[in-house]
Amino acid sequence: MPLYLSVIRIDENDTPEGGPSEQLMEDMGKLIDEMTKAGVLLDTAGLKPTAEGKRVHLRGGQLSTTDGPFTESKEVIGGYAIFQTKDEAEALEWTKRFLLIHGDQWNITCEVREMERP
């Protein structure tokens, strides 16, 4: 069965005050439990803010490191999920369910892409 990566993109400057609500975290826990029991969720996590991150660049054979936050980025990766599903349509359905539990306070984009195995 193919693997799919669902990359969660957010605008760090456009999130609800105080972050995820208690209700959202409870609903997310239930959905994650359901996906795990269905055998489709292999891994998922949210990411710390870009202020706590670093970027490593390679240009012309030279490495450099930049400390966050990355103010030039409108959208950043806020988290991810790795699904093993029968097809892309199933991965998209799980991703849509994930988005819908956030309600109307969040503006989120998920990019779903099939993973290639070596």
C-alpha cells in the first residue's frame, strides 16, 4: 500500500489567540485514535514555532545557517501526518477530516503527496 505525506501549512501570524482549544485537542486525539485503529496513520506531529527553528542552506557548495523566526515566509509547515492507505483518495479523505475538526477559526492548507520509497 502506498504512503502519503500530508504537510500541514499555516500562517503563524493568523492562528487563534492561545493556539488550539481544549476541544480541538480532544477532537484531534479522537481522530488520531480512529486513524491509528484503522491502521492508516503511521506518524503525526505538530511542529514548534519557526522562532525556535533553524534553516540550513547550501549555495554554491557553501553551508550557512539562519535562526528563526522566518519572517519572509507567509506559510510555514506546522505539522505533518504519514498515512498508509489503499490510494490517494483515502489519504485525501483522512486529510479533509483532519481539516474539518479545526472549525472556522483556523486557516490551514494541507498538501498531500505520495512518498517514494528507495
